[in-house]
Amino acid sequence: MATLHTRSAARLMIAPSVLLLLAWMIVPLAMTIYFSLLRYNLLMPGMEEFAGLSNYIYFLTDPAFFQAIFNTLAIVLGVLFITVIGGIALALLLDQPMFGQGIVRILVIAPFLIMPTVAALVWKNMFMNPVSGLFAWLAKLVGLQPFDFLANAPLFSIILIVAWQWLPFATLILLTALQSLDEEQKEAAQMDGAGAWSRFFYLVLPHVSRAITVVILIQTIFLLSVFAEILVTTNGGPGTQSTNLTFLVYAQALLQFDVGGASAGGIIAVILANIVAFFLMRMIGKTLEG
Amino acid sequence: MARNVSTRRKLVVTVVAWTIGILIFFPILWTFLTSFKTEAQAIASPPAFLFFDWTTENYFEVQSRSNYFKHFMNSVVVSFGSTLLGLIIAIPAAWAMAFAPTKRTKDVLMWMLSTKMMPPVGVLVPMYLMFRNSGLLDTRTGLVIVLTLINLPIIIWMLYTYFKEIPGEILEAARMDGASLSKEIIYVLTPMAIPGIASTLLLNIILAWNEAFWTLNLSAAKAAPLTAFIASYSSPEGLFYAKLSAASTMAIAPILILGWFSQKQLVRGLTFGAVK
């Protein structure tokens, strides 16, 4: 009897969370699907009409869409590449005995705690500005022409800024994983004559593989939706050169007031995220169980 | 000899690590320094690193020109409000799942996690319209609601991993000693649960403070928290580097300090307990 009582109490305790998340998942998503089938512009109220799949056709044949897909993937892969490799290197370095380890750790973690709009504006104005930025000054110092980062290489610049923000995350997680590696195991390998490289590949890397997988999964979720960094630096431009899918949908909805088109774009973003999540979950499932 | 070599090695590692650490931290340091310059010094070439006329004028200017304190309070209210509301909803759920798990508990947890994978643009349009039609657009209440919902899965997961570590036997022991349910909760469970709840609170305040999709899209002049306020510096007016730096320094300082104190919890919370 007691267990039955506990069980219904437990259900009652979980119910608010489940219901809220269910509502949050289903209600807006259903509305997005519905809007995506309408011709609906906020500038022409009362003119809504059923439009079938024309919004999807419009979106999928828009050259900006393919550019946005490419940019989305470039941001995700570019940032992952920099942060995973850089994170492993930094974690290995910070795991060594040194003076003032705690302070170095604090310095390295800091960029992750900075709000995205601040990070992006500081880089844009005080570093990448071709006239008064620090990079321009450094270039002139060694006799080079200052490079206009955000005009000539907008996507690369955004990748750099976002990678700066996420490098600490990868480092911190990999460092935590490294520190759980048994010191005796490392010593045993060393005494058996294993060199630094083989110790890294056969001992350290397998030990942190789970942490690497976690880093990739979590960063991918957030990197698919990079938004603030683009908004305050390039506004998606020049043209659509640095527009990712999130920014494209935002522009369609809140700048062009095209509710139908933006909704179709939103649904496409959801489908893409699901495809990525599916592969990631399978990958994660394998390493987490193995 | 061996000792000598390892000391030298330690010195080399120290120099390399400090150099890299300072380079990574440099943009933040530079922002801090620039916030004390005049606008002319802020764009001077060659740049002044330490030897300039330090002034606190920018901090007062930012306040008097754009009512900085209002946006700061918006950030405080929105991040603390959404975190407390989230905890109130999540604590019972995490508690029940940790202490009275059923066959479906794992599935429910995975499903909650999966709601985080939905890209926010997927629901941007209806959220914007619903907010506009119900008068929630550009209000603190509206932002609190959205941030509570997007961070709820993380709060539940984090609390769950902490509650899971409280040994069940201790409850049985208390019961054997004749403790009533209310005494059990007040004297045994609460003290053991508080560290976990505190860590969750800390991490979630950091996440909510820095959230920059919904706060940018659903707020304007009135309820804009610091994320959205700083974004207004992306216009040509943002070329006032010193003022931008002063506003930025005040926006990031509280969270930087909170974050440094909660490094360990950061890892655990952000990996949903997968890496501890």
C-alpha cells in the first residue's frame, strides 16, 4: 500500500515539469507547422490564406538558403575543429605540474563566462577593426596592410570569435577527464618504456574519448543556433556571406515580417537539428555504453 | 639530477601555460583597461597599455546617458527570477525521480534532455506572435517565462544527479530511529540536498544571465537585459570604445566572479552529469 501511495505522490511531483515541457515542445511547434502552410505577412493583416507547400518551395529554392546551410555547417565544424584540438592540447598542458596552476585555469575559463554580445563586440571593435583595432596596429607594426576581417572574411572571423568563447568549455571538460586518469597507470606505462606519443594514443586518448564525445554533442547543439555573434558583428553580411540558418529565419520573420516563410525555415531547421541529433545520439550511445 | 630536470621542466611548463593563459584572457583584460581611458586614448595608435590618464568618467557617462542601472536590474530580475521559478518546479520532479524511480524514469529524463535539442528558431515565430498578442513582449515576466522553460531540463538533470548521490540507507536509519516524515525532511534530507541545489542555482544564473537569443528577440527598450543593451552598441554609436568597455565590464564582472567560484559545478552541470 505504501509503495502505491509513494508512486502516485511521485507522479504528482513530476507532473508539472513534464506538462510544462510538453506544452513548450508541442504548442509552438504545432503553430510553426500551421503558419508554414499559410501565406501570412504581418504587413498585410487579414490577408492570410492557405498556401500549401509554397513557402517550403520558396525557401528551398532560395540561393540564400544553401548559403545558410553551408555557413551553419562551416561554423559548427570550424569551431569544433579548433576547440577540440585546442582543448586537448590545453588540457594536457594544464595537467602538468606548474606554478600558479589555479590562476592559469581561471584565466583560461574566463571567455566562456562572457555574454555573447560583449564577446562579439569587443572582438569586432577593439581587435578586428581595420582602422583602430589591435590587429591593424600589429599588422602595421610588422609592415603589413591592415586586414578588414569582418568585410573580407566574415565567416572566418565569426568562427574565431565563437571558438574563443567555446575553447574554455572543451578545455575544462577534458581537463576534468584527464585528472581522473590514474597516475600509477601513467607511471607503469612509462616504466614499460612507452614513449610520450604511444602513451598519448593508447592510454590518454581512450581515457578521454567519452569526454570528447560529450564536448562534441553539447557544442553542436549550441553551435547550430549561433545568433548573437552574427547579429552584432556582420548582421549576416556582406550580402548573405555570414548568414546561418538561425539568422536567415530571424531575418525572414522579424525584418521582412514574412510569418509563413520564416515558419517554413524554422521547420527545416528543426528537421536538420533532428538529423544531427540522431547521428550524435547514436555515436554517444556507442561510446557511453562501451 | 632528476630533481633538477623536473624543476626546469616545471619552469618551462609554467612560462608556456601563463603565456597562453594571458593571451586567451587578453580581450577581457583589454576591455577592462579601455574602460578607464578617454575615447581619444581608446582608439590611439600606438595603443596605450598601462600608461594613460586613468578615468572613471565612462562608468558615470554610461549610467547617465542610457540608464545602465535599469538594464542591470532587468538582468538580475530575469536571471534570478527564472532560476528560482525553475527550481521550484524542478526540485519535486528531480526528487521523485531520484528516490522513487520507475521503469520509465530514464526515458523521461532522456526526453527532457531532447527538448534542449530543438533549435530556438523552430519556435521563434509563434513565440513572438503569442508574446505580442498577450502583451508579454518586452516585459520581464515574459523573459522569465521563456528562460525558465529553456533551462528547466538542465535544472532537473543537474538536481537529479546530485539527489542520486544521497544514500537511501540514511533515510531508513532515520526512520528506524523513529523520525517522522517532517523531521526526516528537515533534519536529514534538506542539509544533504542544499549543496546540490546551490550549485544548480549558481550555474543556472550564469546561463540565464548570458542567454542571448530570446532576450534579443523578445525585448526592446523597456525590459532589455544587459545582453540586449550591449547589442545596441553594434550601431555606429558603438565606436565609442571606452563607453562600450565600461558597459561591458560591468555586465561581465558579476558572472565572471560567480563562474570562477563554481568551476567544478560548471563541468558537471553542462555535461548533464556525464563528466564529473
